[in-house]
Amino acid sequence: MKYQKWNIADRVSDSVESALSLPNIESTILYNRGIDSPEKLQEFLFPQDQSTNDPFLFEDMEKVVKRLSQALDNREIIGIFGDFDTDGLSGTAVLTFALQSLGSIVFPYIPHRVDEGHGVSLNSIEFFKDRGVSLIITVDCGISSIEEIDLANKLNMETIISDHHTSVDVVPDAFGVINPSLLGSQYPFQHLTGVGTAFKIVEALYSYLNMELPPEIYVFSAFGTLSDVGLMLGENRLLAHKGLQLLRSHEIIGIDELIRVAGLQKRRISTQDMSFGLIPRINAPGRLSHARLSLDLILSKNSEEAKIFSNEIEELNKQRQVVTETAMNEAYAQIKSQDESVIFVGKPHWNPGILGLIAGRLAEEFYKPVIAVSGSGEILRASARSIPDFNLIQVLDLCKPFFEKFGGHPMAAGFTIKRDLLKDFREKFNDVSFEFLSNVSKGPTLIVDAEISPLWLTSETLGFLESLEPYGKGNPEPTFITKKFEIIDFRQVGNDKKHLKMTLMFEGRVFDAIAFRQGNRVLEIKNGEFVDVVFKPAINFWNGKENLELIVDDFRLTS
Ligand SMILES: [Mn+2]
């Protein structure tokens, strides 16, 4: 992408360098992530169980754990209701696996994305009742399901809510609520994900029963933690880090099958493999058919069955890619005729499950707020994605009378709207956005960790960079700049010549570089010219060989 501004961090002083006992570039990268003492360094590089918070700091945890242990003693049937994205699915897997391992009969329930939508569904309450459930636990949702939990109460089922979403209304009348974002929560780490919150319940229960947590619990937790764009520090970093490590070394039938169909190497699974390889596959069934398939795979204990599930998921993921690509091309055609400061795209036939993907990609590419709409009935569905400093929820809130339903975060939201109101809403949204956008910068800023010579990249320094994983918010993947690379070759690659591949030379050494989705910038460069390149180093496995490749964020001709 072409960035408006490059922001290159200063190198650290000698005193930081000697405090961390690491060379200057390494120290600079760590300092940029708030690490300035040996203690912080130790905790960051080797997150330990001891550094997590006591789960009993949640106000309701003690009574929740006692209730669960009573349910185990009385052989009660337990229902788990989880959201349909990777966070909710992995949280459902954590609770289901943990309780089944303790001998419980558990019925997990995942709602259909379009037919049932977010939050506890009335269908599920009936489903649980029919199966003799007496205790329901929600995962990654529930904090605004007042009516549904009232119904459960009426049918003599008790509910434990585990959620990490902030509630705007009154809290439902549940037996217990575990939620780090609850107003007045005493729990010290507010950034837990849905699965992280479910993990804390399991951690508390197992410690109450004096038992060790099975490795599966950590592995499942890593998925939701990495997929929900929470802060990748503190307990989230521990869960993702430990989960990844255990995944590399333990057999977990369902996940192993997913790794196989994705063509990844289990022993070297990285954050990127998770974010771009496994998590999109886990999300695919929920987008195109039913997320239940992914839960069945994650929890599968039979490799024949897991093979069938993972092949089905692979097929759905391929479909998801095709459907998204087609829709993206239709969206580009619509954008051509727009010059507003916000982007509207839509087609009646777009699958509602991919609207968020489309809006997200366009927002990133055009650096504008985007609304993607679909539906052929009277009620249309829409997903909206934003850019930093433009608070979608605030803007949409000013358009509230137009919506049937609406919700989300400052960066991502969704709503349903009557077809006849779409045109007026669009005008209103444009007007309101115009004011808000006057305070937002016109282009994104690229944050660069350090200027380096690419000769700095050795197996040793690449190993150091690997030790900083998992990346995420608060701990972004290290990004570097090298000035004055000579272009010795370049070409467009991929479908529709989407990407730009470059061969670059620096002090006599040659480097492969790829700029994803920047094929259209081919006219900016010529062989023999010099460019300043912002990139992330990556190791590429090809034909059994490891190659260094520079993943290019942006480039400019050297001035
Ligand atoms: Mn979540």
C-alpha cells in the first residue's frame, strides 16, 4: 500500500542497550514495544504461568466454580452456547473439552450466522431444554441476551455468562457473570478475549479440583486469542505463546488435519500460519454454511472423521476465496464511479458471511470507511469497517433511526436496514462522516522499527525476531527500512497480476522481495533505479529450502 507518511523510530541510547544487554537494533525493537528493563525482557521472551492473574479475582468466580463442581458431582447435563467466529468456537471447544474430560455430558451449540445471528438464540434454549440441560454456559456472547436468559430461567435452567463484550444495558439475570470488561470488574486484565475468559473459568475449576490443565486447553485458547484483535501482551501473549508451543509438540487430531490440508508444517507453525492459514479456514464454514463443522473438527478424536471434516472445510475455504474475489471485482467496478469520502458497495446476491471481509479489504486499500450491503428481500444486511480515528459506532449511532438492528466496535460494525431507507441513510451517513473525517488524516502512517542494512538479517537475528512472536496489537511484527536498494528485476505475479515481485541488490547481495496487492505500482519503477523499501523479513519454504524474502509494505524512489 502507498502510505502517506513513514514514521521511523529513533535508535535507543547506550543506557537502554546496556540495560537489555542486547545489540542496538534488537534493543530498539524491544524498546518500541515498551520493554526497557531485564525483568520486562524476561517476562516478554519467556511468558510464565506465574505471571497470569488469579482467576478468582473475578467477583463471581468462586460461586461459578462451586456450581460447576456441583454439576459434575450430580452428573448434570451442561449446555455450552458459543459464538460462530474463531474466538467463540475455540472458547466453546475449551469448555466442552474441559468438562467432558471431567466426565460431564456436554451439549455445545453454535448459532447460524445469518438465521440466528449474534448472541444467545431462543432456538438454543429450546435445544438445551430438549436435551435435559440444567446448566448453560455462554462463550464470547451472552452479556446482552436478557430475554433469552429469562427464558432459560423460566425453564429451570441456570446460566453462567462468560463474555468479553462491554454491555450497554442491564446485565441479564444469570446465575453468574464472568466478564473482564464488565463495569466495575476487579479483574486486572481487561483485554481477555472470549476464549481467554472461558479459559479462566476452566483454569479456576481445574485448580479447585487440584488438577493439571490438558495441553488441548492452551492450544484451543491460542486460536481465539490470535483471531480476536485484542492486545497481544500480558495474559493474551501467554495463552498464544504457550498454545503455539504445545501445538507444535502435541498431537491434536482435528487441528493436525487442518494443518495438513492447509499445507503447513506443524513443527514450525507461526503466528502468520495461524492468522493467514488456519483461522480463515476455521471461519469459512460459518461464513458459507454452518460454523458447527469447525467445532466438530476442533473437538474430533477420530482421525478418519477429522479427515472428512477438514476436507469439507478446505472446500468451503476455496469457495470463500472465489466468492470473495468475484465480489471484490464487482465492488471495484462500483467504486470507480464514487468520489465520496466514504465508500458504499453492494450486490443483492453477495453472501452476508463475506460482507465484513469485503469492507475490511476495501477500507485498508482505499483508507476510507466502507459499508458493504447485500440482500434481496425487504431487509438488507450491511457490514461496516473503519480507519483509525474514525469511530464508526459513534457515527452510526447518529443514524440509529434508520436501522432495524445495529452493533459493533469503533472499527467494525454491522446493521440491518429496510430497503426503502437505504438511500436516505446513505445521504445521512455521508453528511455525518464528512464532519468526522475532517479530523482524520488522509492516509495511513507506516510505523517503522529501525533503518537497517539487509545484511543485518542473518539466521541469528531472524531467530531473535521469531522469539518476539506471537505478534498482534501492542506487539506488531517488526518492520524495517533499507534505503537505496538497486532494482535489478521486477514483474507482476499472481491472478490478475495482483502482486509485484522485485529483485533488489544491496552492497552486491541480491534479495527477493514481494509487494502483495501492489502489482498496479509497476509503472513507478525501472531497472537500475534506486528505491527505499519498508519491509518485514520472512522465511519462505520452497522445495524443501529456506529462503529469505522481504515482504514489502511500501517503497519510494530514493531521492
Ligand atoms: Mn470475541
